[in-house]
Amino acid sequence: MVTLEALRVLHANLAFVKNVNRDYDDSFAKTGAKIGDTLRIRKPPKFTVRSGAVMQAQNVTESTIALPVQSQKGVDMNGFTSAEMALSIDEINARFLRPAMSVLAAQVDFTALVMTLDVGNSVGTPGTTPATYQVWGDANAKLDDFLAPRDGERTAILNPAAMARTVDGLKGLFQAGDAIADQYRSGVMTRAIDLKWAIDQNVRTLTMGTRDGTVSVTGAVATGSTQVALDYTAGSSAAATIVAGEVFTMGSVFAVNDETKATLTNLKQFVVTATQTAASSQWLTVPVSPTVYGSGSGALQNVSALPADNAAVTFYGTTSSTVYPQNLIFHKDAFTFATVDLPMPSNQQIAARKVVDGISMRIWQGADIVNDQFLTRSDVLFGYATTYPELACRVWG
């Protein structure tokens, strides 16, 4: 009863995790996974369409994403006394479980939200809290551009400031009287413009690097490249930094429709995957995501043209270590989260493991006969991976 109640409270507080793909929990359960184990998730192959009657066979190539079991989080309590163990489940919940599970949920959610920084798609005005239909409509349009389904599985995760401003900014758009009333009472939206909405104090922030000069591409960028060499014309800081999670575009490098390869109207946005420091007047080679695929790449093509030498590079947001909140909208399949069934002790009378809506938790008690206490630990073992970053979009604040 305690374990099930703890899981109920935990699940209710997982604003981000409960809205992402959790289809792989059973795969780990069957293998008895532990920290360090990795599941390879297959992604469907991509194909091109033939014109005319002549057959043009193409190779079937599946790609994979690693989902590592990398995090174990738990909350430990010195112990329930015998008298406290005799309390009703509601009393135990109010006194012990709710505060313990709330802080555990915050840590799990915060840990998984690091995947936000894997996403290149970005909208909004850095430094301005999102508050209008336009910015959320632009984010939804990004997901449409990359073929995210409109199947009711899109979610917006906002920090408290963004939620407050957005509720005020969108209040005139609602027509349903009950929705207006609920929004007024709670200060939180639940569903609008094809999005589920959730407030989350664990929304990630990005602290920008110290770059303060101008940047351009240097040299040729070949199709299949996972890195781009950049020239840096220093401002006040020659040894400036660009940090993992920063987003940039390159002149005349436009995004394309994933199926037709038609050129879209917006420049392709790339995210930096590892922090770099400039050496004298030139960046070290910067690792980026996604991989750059030009027009000769068939089904893998994701840009209208490869970056040219000296192409202007434009970063999202200013520099000088400015901090920007990274609100997020995403389709369920953009991210994958899996919990693992932790092993049970040999004496299962003092432990329980339960699964609620794909979240597995173990609670384990040990007896202290000297002090008449039951030492209690709760554990969640989990892994996560950014499966389809193109199905998500950051809304900068």
C-alpha cells in the first residue's frame, strides 16, 4: 500500500516524464538491467520515391539510438516507528510520502529534462518571456514542418513565469466557459491549440558562452558531417566559449521537408553538442546535431545546400554568459524514458516493487530493533534518450 501510494504521488509530479514515450520499460525488465546497461532502439529506415516505371532498388538501412540506464535516484528516511507504521495510508501519505516523493519527482524530471538541450528547433525572443499565441503557434508550426503527428500527444512544458504570461496572453482565445473558469481558478492551462500544458519548475536554463565577436564557416562542410569548423573574429575576449546546447544557423542553409525534400522557408537550426573554447582567432571544430546531409544524400537529406566557406553563422540569443529559460513543446515520440525493475531482496516481506503507468519503484525497509524503527529507502532506476529531436521545439524565455 505504501509503495503504490508513493508511486501515485511520484507520477502526479512528473510533469515532463509522464508525457514522453515509455514503451521500452518491458525490454529492460526482461533483461534485469542495471546501471551501465544499454538498449539499442531501432529507428525506421528512410526511403526516396521513384519516378517512372523503372525499378530503382535502394538499400534498407536502420539506424539506432542508445538508451542507457544511467541514473538511480532515491529518498531515504531514518525510519518509521512502530506507532507510525500503524497509521492509516492517508496519514502516512500526508506526513511522509508526499514531501519525499515530491522531491524525488523533481530530481527525476530535472534529470530527464537535460534532453531539452539536444533540440535544435527554437522559437521565441531570447530574454522575453513567451506570452502570445504567436510564439506557441510558431513552435507548433516547427513540429508540423518536421511531420510531428497531430494526434493529441503534443505537450508544452513551461516554467512558472511563462505559464503566468501565457495564461494572460491567451485568455481571450478561449471560447469554452468551463475552460475559462478553470484557467481563472488555477492560473494554469490544461489544453489549448492542440497542446497539453504543464507547469514545471524544473524547466532547464541555458547559460550562453562568452563569445562576443562574429562567426563564420571556414572550409568545406561535407555531407554526413557531424562537425563544423568556424572562424571567430574576436571581440573583447579572444579565448571565448561556445557551450553545449547553443543553437545556430548558417547562411543559405535551409531546412527541407523530410519526405518531399522541398526547401522550407526557414534556415536549418543546429545545436552544439559539446562545449568548445576558441583558440586565438578560430574556433576548434564544433560538434553539431543533426548530422549535415546535403542534396546528394537521398532520403537522409535535411538541408537545401551544404554550408559554404565564409557563410555567416548566427547564434540564437546573445552572449556574455546570459541565462535563458528553455521552455519546451514536444510530441511524445521526441523523447524516450524507461524505468527498470530493481532486484528484490531475498526477504520480500520487507520490500515491495510496483509499476504505475510505466514508472517502476522499489521501497525497501530494514528493521532497527534497538530503536524500534523501520529504515526506509525508495529507489527509481531509469534511462532516457532523445529519439527524434526534430519532433520538439524550444521556446526561449
